[in-house]
Amino acid sequence: MTDRQGYRVELAPTLEQRARLAQHAGLSGRAVSSDAPSCGIDVGVKTSATIVDDDGTVPELHAPKPLKAALRKLRKAGKAVSRKHLGSSNRAKAVRRLAEVHLEVANQRADFLHKTTTMLARSKRAIAVETLNVTGMVANRSPAISDLGFGELFRRLAYKTEWYGSSVWAADRWFPSSRLCGGCGTINRELTLADRTWTCGCGLEHDRDVNAARNLLNAMNLEQEAA
């Protein structure tokens, strides 16, 4: 819940509670079509989400980066607060303005995450994702990771797939999605974050993000077939 002063309250019901809410709202009956594609999703800073469908389609999602875009306004609003006398009406106005900018950032991020996760949950039969150490990623690349909201994206996917009858499968945290050659199975242990493409010894060329998403999809499919 938000208002013009920048106050924000978010409720976090459990998956079971969300399922009940969805049932009351008439959402739980909107099952995904049985012929809808499955997909693997690789998230990153450069491209927010690279999606590989099992029909070979490779769409990309580019999220807005509201925090990065609003940094100038945040600095200006923060300086305005520091220049006002403590307890004055002008300081109160400056504090409200700073809160409004933070609220704009939060709302833009939430809007993208809501629309993206709804689209995925309603159009994909099964979704393969990574298990990310988001806390560690934020520590290493803050504020870029926080700006994209990876943790919130996965959290919303979890309950929205419950609503729409699709499913989410998460790979083991140490699954080498980017390093694994989808052709021969070799693991490229020399791959760095700076390497956007790489060529395996078998001759197969890889875009790291597409390769990661495809490997996640394949791993999910293999596990489901073996079950």
C-alpha cells in the first residue's frame, strides 16, 4: 500500500494463503494450456532475463533500472534535506520529496515484476530457474542487483505459478548453467563474468545467457522425464 508521502506497507502471505486468495478471486481455475511451452530463464545485469522456450524461441526481457535512472533526483532530494533546519516545515517538505522519489523507484520496479511474472506464469507450462545467492550478489554488485529485484521475481513466480497451474523448477545452487556446454557436456571452468560468449573445444559457440537458460530447461526436462 502506498500514498503520496511515500509510506509503503506490503503483506507477505504464505503460498497456502495466496492459493486460497487466488481461489476466492477466481484465479486458481485459469490453468495454463497443456500445449504451452516450457522454458529456462537466465537472469543477469546486462539482460534482465534471457528465456529459452522448448520450441527454440529465445526472447529477452530488459527491465527498467529505476534506481539507476533516479540517482540524480535522489541526490538532489537528499541534499535538500541536509540543508534544511531540523524540525522546520521546509525540512519536512524536503523529507516528503525524498520519500516520493524512493516510492517512484519502488513502484516502477514492482510494476515490471508484476507484469513479467504474470506473463510467465500464464504462458509457460513449466519454468526452470537458477537458485541464486541473491544476498551475496547484492554484496558484490550493489546496487545493480537490488535495482533489478531478482529475489522478488522468483518469489512472485513461486506463488503465481500456483495460481495459474504452471510450475517452477529450481536448479541446484551449484549447477554450472553458464559453464556447461549443451552439446558435449564439457564444463568450462575458465569462464568469467566478463565472457559474454565462448567456444567449446567441441566447436560449439555459446552466448553465455542463452546457453545457461537452455541448460536449465534441459536439466528440468531430464529430471521430470526420470521421475
